[in-house]
Amino acid sequence: MVRAKIIASIVQNIVKAKSKSSFKLSNVDLQDYPEPDPSQSYLLYIHIPFCKSFCSYCSFYKVSYEHELTRNYFSALQEDIKRAHKKGYKFHGVYLGGGTPTIVPEMVAETIDLLRSLYDIKEVSCEANPDIDETIINLLKDKVDRLSIGVQSFQDNFLDRSKRLAKYGGAEKLQENLAKAIEHFDIVNIDMIFNFYKQTKQELLD
């Protein structure tokens, strides 16, 4: 345990040092978006940072879900989307990541409707946890073209170690939820993790 903490600390310090030397960052007082290139069409990434609980392996920016905070975030986000449209941006695709975008599927659906009303959107991709239910499916099935589901593993021992077994169920439950999603979305992909502690290549293949 002590050895693992020492190794983790060394790796963290190396990453910090490499990041500092690789990225030349400076503060910018940006009051508005930069002007878009009118000849370009852009892909929009929207980050939904809210999670009801945090997964130990996740390094993405996230905050604990609170209904009022989430509602205010989406309200500000939608105003930002309108501002980008007025500025002249053209978005041909949208990717909603997180966090957990499907934590508030009704707000996601409303935001996608706004985007499609303003831009010529060809494809909408959205990340989701594997707790796909009828509410999520009904709200998003006609709005999302590609659903990316964070399954991570179909082996209960690894799900248990990463504290996902109690949250989302075992392999059988995951497969049931995936089967429902596949019926309603054009593209469904699943995220899998390799490099769980002591996980073998064969276990990943299985």
C-alpha cells in the first residue's frame, strides 16, 4: 500500500512537470468569443459536469449533483449557445460529455432541441451511464444519434472493485439495459476499461 502511494506520488509529480513544460498558458480576459472563420464548420463539445457519485478512476472535471445548480448551469449554457449563434458560429455536430449528461435527460433534450433549431446539426453524440431507463430512452431516442455508454466491464469482480456493481448492477443487468438502448438509437458504443488492478488481457477479451 505504501509502495503504491509512493509510485502514485512520483507519477503525479512527473505529469505536473511535463504539463507545465508542454503547455504555454497565460491568463486572458476574454469578454466574448473570438470571431469564427466563416468558411469553417465546427464540432461543439458540451461538458455536463454533474455526477451523483464519483468513480475512482475518472479524471474528468466533475461536481456533485444539485438540482438548482444543475438547472442554473443549463440555463447559462443555453444562453451561451445562443450567443455563439449570434456570433456566427456554424456547428455541424455536437458531443455531450461529462460528468453524467443523462443525469438530467429532460434538460439535455431541451438543449438539443435548441441546438437543432439554431444550427444545421448532422449528428448528436451523448455519453451515458449504464442505468438506461425508459425515461432516458423516451426523451433522447429521437434526438441523439450516437449513445456512448460507460459500461467499463462485464465482470462483476471488476465492477465491484470500482464501486459500480452496487450502482448499476452486474453483467446481466448491464446487458439488459444495453439491449433496450440498442433498440432505440442508431449507434450505441460502449466504453471498456483495460488496466484494472491485476486484470489480464484474457479477462478483457472475455
